Amino acid sequence: MGYNSITGQECPRSVVAFLEDRVAQLELEIQKQQSITPLPSTQLPTNAPAIETSKSSSVGLKLADALGHIAEPSTTSNTWALYTIFQHSSSLPLPIARQASYRELQIHPVNAIATDISKVPPAAAEYMLKNYTDIHLPQYPCVYEPDLLASYEKCRKDPASATPFESFMLHIALAISARTLTWKDDQHARVASSGFFAQAKSQLKFIGRGVDGLHRLQAALLLVHYGFCDPGMIDVFYCAGEALRLCVHLGLHKDPPAGVKLNPLELDVRRRLFWTALGMEM
């Protein structure tokens, strides 16, 4: 329970209850704006158009239906349709005025050239990777560290053997790491981060419906993490919501059924992903 200091009443801490109340308020505002005065059911004219009497009451249903269609994977291809949303800038205002450094330096991520890890000097790549595993991964354990290191070896020595998810995981991890090294060399750090993000983004179209659900969840969480570093490139709100929906779809919010046998590592990964998704969404 929570406490509303304005009304002096206790209220449940429920996102669903809050959204339902907000929808109800918006419906009332719509009625006022359109000067609609609902009549008692006994006074409704027999020839009244059905759309007029149900317009305001269907706002919540239309909103829920629209969000459902946005989050629904494509049925015509293997591309995860929702990820097309994440490649656009967020419509939410920034808490502070955006600086002009992107335009001045001409390194905006939208126009960045993809950077493959095989083209990066080993010393620089290993430094950025260590920065991610030592600092960022403990904060948001979106991936299993041995898997990330194995992906690095594949992408470095034999890129053709790496799966699209392995390439995406590695390059977005490096993008996150480089984006937070601006204190060492702001311009080069931004350029490197933008290049790695462009390479990671190019792999998203291959992460389709046939991919392991946990991999899709990890991809969504990594996108959210990058969005924390660069809010203009990732729509964190939608991405975090999709990650939490995937958690529920995969059953990560509860213990596995009695008949499902998981080893300690699998169980630990599932729990880490759920609590990471929940923490990011909140």
C-alpha cells in the first residue's frame, strides 16, 4: 500500500490501477471537450448512432488494442516487428536541453558507419569489453559473462561462425561501454559507440520469432541499457515494457512447473533476467 498525502488516503501501489484511473480521467476530459452529456439509458433516442454513445467508453479498449498490435511479432516474416520502433528517437522531452555536440562533431548514431569488432585493435576492444564486464554487467546482468566472452572470441577470430544474436550482444555491449568512456576522449568515445551500435542494429532483423525467447529478452534488455546511455536513440518506455511482457510470456515471474527440470545455471539466468527487467521497467 502507498499513501496519498494530498487526499490523506491509502492507495494500492498498482501500475494497472493507476493506468485505469488515468484512462477514466481522460475519458471524462474527452466528454467535456466534446460537450457530450451522457443520457440515462431510458432516455436514449432509438435512432442514436451507436458510435456516439460508446466513443468515450472505448478509449481504454482502443489504447490496449493498439499497444497489443505494436508488441505483436510480425506474422509475415522472421523479423521481430517491435524493434522497428526502437530505432527512432523517443518522443519524450529530455530533462535538460540537448547539446549541439552531435551536429558539431557530425557523429550522430543515425548516420554512423557500422564498426565490426574484427576491425578494432585487440587492446582497445579488450579494454572496452573489460569496462563492460567489470562495471556495467554487475549493474544490469542482461547476459551471462562466459557467453559474452565466447562471442567475442568468435567475432574476433571467425566472424562467420557467430550467430546474429552473438554479434548483436557483443557489439551493443561495446557500444554501451564506449558510450560511458567519454571522460577519457569524448569525441572518439562517441564515434566508437555509434559505430558499434550501428553494427548491433544491423543484426536485429535476424533476431526473429524463431530465436530463443531468452535471447529476445536479452536483446530487449540490452537495448534498454543502451537507451539509458543515449535516450535519443532507443525508446526505453516501449522497449522495457516489451521486456517485461516477454518475462511473463516465458514464465520467468514464477517458479518453473514441477515437471520442468532446470540446472542451477539456467535457473539463475532466468531469475537474473526477470529482476533486471523489473528493475529497468520501474
